[in-house]
Amino acid sequence: MTILKPIINDEKAMELPINMVVMLVVGMVALGTLISIIPTPTKEMSVFVERSALGGGTLQPGNSIVVNARTAENPFAITASVKVTDSDGNPVRNANIILSGLGGAASSTTDVNGLSVLTTPATSLVKLDPNQNEGTMDLKILADGFYDYEKKDAVMIIKTR
């Protein structure tokens, strides 16, 4: 007991447990802050343009749309069906999809099955120039927890005579 008596009567020794508790609390707050700013892991997406069509026509398998020269004289709408999955084949929900090019653009989000159908609206129709026999549209997809996806020439439009 003679050893404890000097510690109990010493004011600096009494502050030691309080200082330890304060440092522990500050350390835990700092650790929590560091953990909260660590970004979530990101994954790759698999994207497929499954079907495409001219305007509101019947969707055909593939990413190519054939238009005749008469239709191509004026701006026209296109429709494309896109499927987005993760690397394990699971659907990616609520992914933002943007299809753009040839003066037209369309955007949408995927449903619970990772599917989305995009149609260029009347205010953003696709146009081929008079001497242009083909053109392409690019696809961009953004989803939380995934790397951004960009595919040039995702949809091809071909003009026939």
C-alpha cells in the first residue's frame, strides 16, 4: 500500500487515466473518419446492345440499323435495347445509359433486370448527311459501384439505296 499512496496523492498521476480515455476517444473518431472516406470497391460492367430498330419499329437482334435512302433524307428516330450486367452475370439496376451520335441522343435507366430500351425523342433525331452511307452512335453507362463504361460505335446505322 505504500506504493499506491504516493500515486493517489499525486495530481499528475490522477490525470493519466483521463488523458488515456480522451486519447482513445480521439483516436477512434480519427479511425472512423478514415474508414468513412475509403471509396467503395468498383467492378466492371458487361454491356450488350441486344436489339435495335428504326424508330418505333420491331426490334431486331443486333446493333445495326438499316435505313433506306428515302428515310435517310430526313431526321429519324432509332430504338435500341441494352442489357447491363456485372462480371458475374447479375443485372445492374438503375444504371444511367446515354446513347449519342449523328445529332441524336437518348437516355434512360436500367430496370431490375438490367434492361433498358432507348428511343431518340422527336427533339433529338438522328440524321445522316446526303453523302454519308453509314454512321455510328456511342454508348455511355454510369452506375454506382462500377467503373464508367464507354463504347464507341455501339450502334451502327447503314443507309441503303
